Amino acid sequence: EVQLVESGGGLVQPGGSLRVSCAASGFTFSSYWMHWVRQAPGKGLVWVSRINSDGSSTNYADSVKGRFTISRDNAKNTLYLQMNSLRAEDTAVYYCVREPPNSNEYFDYWGQGTLVTVSS
Amino acid sequence: SYVLTQPPSVSVAPEQTARITCGGNNIGRKSVHWYQQKPGQAPVLVIYYDSDRPSGIPERFSGSNSGNTATLTISRVEAGDEADYYCQLLDRSSDHWVFGGGTKLTVL
């Protein structure tokens, strides 16, 4: 069974940093492209970032480019999102999401999310 | 960047048909995917590549895409279908994955 379990969320002050993680199991993690998608309280889904299977290629939404860094450790089956220079508008549930094999267009499995709150 | 437009809400009586639209410039030339999100839960894929259903999704869920509008259709709506629904596509011009604003489906 595919499982994606996020952790590391919490309360951080504006301008601060936080790293969230996603532990993957039930599939060959190193073969899949992975994403982070976020959802502000009461708002819609917003794509944040994507990383390819070996970590050599990444993409970012304009709103986080230069502040967030996506990475992965295939030996540990773990996906990361390092978030720096955090702003109030970064407050959201952050979901770890998997692309299916043979397609980079949509997402077939989602974690339950971890809440990041940016506030003083 | 590419914009997807959904109605904020759709209401339907049980056993009736719900249609949720997703508008975009020449969206019919792109592949559209749909997710269902119930309160407090993560999204679940219900339709991919315009009209394909993942295993485990009831046949009552179907999709279409043409011109400037993609549509998610839910037949014989049940109380358990009450949720937020999001359309999504890959904007290849920017290599960004785009979501619509979401539609809240209310079962009367």
C-alpha cells in the first residue's frame, strides 16, 4: 500500500525557516517524480514544487522560487521541502504528492499533509 | 500563466446529475484531471486524462473536455459525494501544474 506521511510542520515566525519531510513507503520511491502542493486555510490547492526521480531537476511556483528548496534522499525514501524567508501567506497545509508512472501530468497519491503556520 | 476557472458552488438534489465546469483558454487541447476533497481529508483523484477513472472510483463519475470547458459529471448523486472538487492540468509552456479554484458540491 502506497503511503506518504508528512512531518515537520509547526509555528514559525515571519522571516524564519522550516523543513518539512515526507516519508514514502509501499512503492519504489526512487523511480517516481514527487511534488509538494499546499492549501491555505479555507482556500484551494496550489502547486508548489516538483523534483524528478534522481533529484537532478526541480521546478518551483513563482511565489516560492528562491525561498523554497525541494530535495530527496532516495536511500531514506524521503522527500523534503526547505522553506526559508517564510511569510504569513505561506501558512498552509503542505501535501506530499506522487506522480504516477509514465505520466507527469497529474497526481495519483497524496499524503495527509502537515500544517505550517507563519505568525508572530 | 494558465488560468482555470471553476464556479464556487454547485447544488444538486440526491439522485440527480451534477455538472462541475472548468474553464480555460482552449482547454480542450489539454488534458484535464479532477480531484475530490472531503472536509479534513487529502484530495483523491477521481478523473484523469479528461475522462479516465482510477480503479475504485464509481462509474457515476465521468468527464469530458472540449473547446474552452472541461466538465466533471456525477450521475445519481449521493450524500457522500458532497465535497470540494478541483480541476488541474499541466501548463507545458511554463512547466507548472495548475489547479482551478475549486467547486463546493452541496447535496440538497
